[in-house]
Amino acid sequence: LADRLAEAFAEFLHEKVRKEIWGYAKEESLDNEALIKEAYRGIRPAPGYPACPDHTEKIGLFKLLEAEERTGVSLTDSLAMYPTASVSGWYFANPNSKYFGVGKISQDQVRSLAERKGYAVEDMERWLSPNLH
């Protein structure tokens, strides 16, 4: 139940951002079916999901937002959020933003990402294992 409430609140906040805070969709009126089909403008991808399979992005996000200090939500060794009924992600308002899934990642991409993030290649391979070619 707590997981469903966390997801519902994330949807509520995304709507508030679209209609009030950023205000780029003030006239938006979507029913449940349209919300499920993601008919709104913009996206809210999250680390660990198909559009951003790299869970290590949560580390930078949590540091930037001082998430643990401000909310009490922490990251486990496997980068799961605790308490488990927690969500994180980014909002993108561009009308051309669309959800997508990252395909298979080749070894040269893993090496490049590991170098840019300052990680050992073996560590990046572990985090990205479901997406390795």
C-alpha cells in the first residue's frame, strides 16, 4: 500500500508541476486513462528504469538534493531507496520529451561511462548488467 501511495503522490506532484509550479500545462485536464497512457506533456524518468538503467545516478541526485538529511530516505548498498516506499527521478517539461528504453550497451559504452563517472569498469558492468550486450 505504501508503494502505491508513494507512486500516486509522485503523479500528483508531477501534475502540480505541470499545472502550477512550472505552469506549462495550466489547462490540462486528463482522466485516469490518459494518465496511464502518459498523455501529458513532459516526462519523469527515474534511475533504474528503462530510460535510465544506471542506478548510480541516484548517488549524485541524493547528494545534490541532500535527500537523506532533508527527508530521511537513504540508499542501500545496492542503491535501493529506504524506506522502500520512496520514489526519485527527474522532471523534463520539453513537449518533445518521450519515454524510451535504453537498448543493449556495448563494452566501449561501458568503458566510456565508467571513465566519465570515475568508476572501475567492473563496477559499471555490475550496475548495468541487465543492459549489457
